[in-house]
Amino acid sequence: MHLDHGHTSHGAISADARRPDGTRRALRIGLGGPVGSGKTATVAALCRVLRDTLSLAVVTNDIYTREDAEFLLRNAVLPPERIQAVETGACPHTAIRDDISANLEAVEDLEDTVGPLDLILVESGGDNLTATFSKGLVDAQIFVIDVAGGDDIPRKGGPGVTTADLLVINKTDLAPHVGSDLARMARDAGEQRGELPVAFTSLRAEDGIAPVADWVRAQLGAWTA
Amino acid sequence: MTSRSALLVLADGRFPAGGHAHSGGAEAAVRAGRVKDAAGLESFCRGRLHTTGLTSAALAAAAAYGLDPAALDAAADARTPSPALRAVARRLGRQLMRAARATWPSARLDALAAMYPRGAHQPVVLGTTALAAGLDAEDAAYCVAYETVGGPATAVVRLLGLDPYQATAVLARLVPEMDQVAERAAAAARQGIDALPAASAPLLDLTAEQHAAWPVRLFAS
Ligand SMILES: Nc1nc2c(ncn2[C@@H]2O[C@H](COP(=O)(O)OP(=O)(O)OP(=O)(O)O)[C@@H](O)[C@H]2O)c(=O)[nH]1
Ligand SMILES: [Mg+2]
């Protein structure tokens, strides 16, 4: 993550690691994946375990509502001024990949109003298996799928499953009920991803978020090192 | 003559300046049943082109002539009665500024960004961008005229499932009028800030205010 370009002008452009005043900006982690896989639940659980030790904020990209932002507000995982919703014009992957300007505005505004921040989580609206984040927007990305969406999704691959920095296979508590073979999912994911990590989670279980939270802490360690 | 290729880069709908999330009032018109097909889209675009399109194109041309951007920004405010549309124009101006500074770095763009950290009106930023890209006032006006109709056309394809060939044919039929509007806008801008047109579309202003309050919508405006 050597993104310093030494910009001295007003406003950062995109992935610059420093803010215009010279301070290091927050680490930005994107969460993508199919509709309903548990992205918002993952964001909420991460906020609950990290908020006491880190300064956090969240950007949501809903397709046509503010539901994700409202869920996070209702559950009070963070104070309202730390949650921002971006409107995506019916096309969430455009807003996180092809034209990231509205999301960059949101992360900058959050740093300006409630900063300094350690970590900003950017949730994409639920999309298909090809949606990935631009490197101009996030420093690392998590792709969240679930066991109920079919245990052949890791085998099908696609940019999210294959290249995300962390693949989360969520709702393992449902595996017996939907007949998903977790060992097969792990094997297929390994074949698609090589050395890249995979985490199996059940957010219904006590501290089910732990493997993801540990990975996020490691990313933060590398970012601030 | 200026570089045609630079104009194509700036006018391309894929230029990452935030426009994809906006329908230019088309979402409200579709919901109200005023735009149902290609003919409705054509009427909508024609109306928008000759009103806010002309006004915005002239502001952009004036900025590309190098007129005072602060005076132009105030002129844009005065020509935008809807608070929702003023907010949209500044937000899109800020997004365009980011793309423009990364694409055509220039001291003039940096100065405008410093003056309006939350965004100047989009046409003012667009005219300044045109200058930075080596384009002229007419180019800036053409660019605005085209995006005035191109944005709603793309949005209506998504909103109605309208045949994309029909939507593109609408744009082609509007080409002579886009040319006219761009020429008129540039000619007005040549005469200075007091000669800038102030054509507006009251229905677009009203529906923009209503649309901004919808709890569920596909487009931000
Ligand atoms: N059984 C079970 N349900 C879960 C788990 N994680 C999330 N859910 C439920 O799955 C549903 C969808 O979760 P969300 O977090 O809203 O999913 P999302 O990916 O954000 O959905 P979109 O933003 O609409 O794409 C909710 O009802 C969650 O409570 C899990 O580990 N186990
Ligand atoms: Mg969600």
C-alpha cells in the first residue's frame, strides 16, 4: 500500500494515502457480494466488536432504498453521523467500480466531519458475482457469499470469489438445512483462490464474526505500520 | 480548431463524474406517466434541452471563455430556483471536479476547487474543465447540450426497459437542435455575463423537489 503521491493541492483525488493536511487517512475496506448474503450483518457485527478500540465509519450503497443505512441506525451500531448512504442510480457496481466519485465524496465527508478515523467500511448494494471494488476507492475488499445461495458458488468463481482479499462464506448454521457441503465449498474456494484467505462464519453464533474481525485487525496493522 | 478527441473524452457518458446516478428529472416524469415510450422521451428531452440545457450550456461556455467563475456560480444559483436542484448541481460539480483534476491537472481547476470545496455549479466546473483540456467555449456548450439529453435517455432505458436503439434514435433526431442550442449558448456567452440566458422549466423544478422527498427511488435526481 504505497500510495503516497505527495499531493499538496486541495482535496485528495482518490487512493492517496494522505489527506490534504498531510495526515494518514483511514483504511477503507469494501464489502460486496450477492443480495442477502449477510453484508450488512457483517458490517454491524464488525462495528460492535471494533468500535470500542477504533474510530469507525460506514458508507452504504443501496440499490433503491436506504435500508442498509437504516438497519445500521436502528440497531445503533454506530452514532448516526458515522453512517452515510450513497445513491447508486440503479447500478451499484458502477458506483463502486466504474465511477467512484460519490463514494469518495462520502468517505472524505466522513473524515472531515467525524475524523480522524481508523477504518471506513464501504458496503456495496447486493449485486452479482462479478461486482468488485475499484482500487481507487478501497484498500482491500471482502466478498460475502452464503451457504444458502448454493454450494456450487465457489466452484463457479467470478471476480468476487476469485480475487477478493477475503472470501467470507456466511450462514454456516444453515448448511444442514439447505444441504450445503461445507468441505466441498472450502475445497472449491481453495482451488479458485490459491493462497487468498477464506473465512466460514455464522453470525447467529456467539462471536461468529471473530475470523473476519481478526483479518480486519491484521489489515489495519499493515496499514498503520 | 480544438482537439476533437479531447471533446470525445469529456463528453463520453463513461467519464467518471457521477452522472450515472442521475436521471435529469426523467424518473419523476416516468412515474407521473408523462414519459411512457420513445415519443415521450423525445418530448421530454426537447423540453429540457431548450430550457435548462440552454442555460447550463451558456454558463459552461462562459466559464470556458474565462469569465469570473464566482460570478458565474452566483449566476447559476440565480437561475436554479429549486433547492434540490441547486444541491444536485453542486454535488455533480464536485464529482466532476475530482475527475477533471485527475484527468487534466491545471492551476485553474485547483483554484476553483479551493474556492468551492463543497462543489461549484456543474456547468461552471465543466467550462473550466474544457479549458484545462484545451477545448473552447463552443466545445463546452456542445458537451452540456449533449449531456442534457443523454442522461435522461440512459435513465429511461433503465426505468422503462425502453429499447436502447429507440432511445439512441431519439438522440440522433435531436442532433440539429443540440447544435442550435450549443451555438446559441456560446454566442450568448461571448457577450458577457449579463447576456446569459435564463430559460427554465418550472415543472422540472417542481418535480425535482418532490422526487428528492421520495423514500424509494432508483436515481438521485
Ligand atoms: N441464519 C443466518 N442468517 C443470517 C446470517 N447472517 C445474516 N443473516 C440474515 O440474512 C438476511 C440478510 O442479511 P443482510 O446482512 O441484510 O444481507 P446483505 O448482504 O446486506 O443484503 P443486501 O444488502 O440486501 O444485499 C438477514 O435476515 C440476516 O439476519 C447468518 O450467519 N445465519
Ligand atoms: Mg445490505
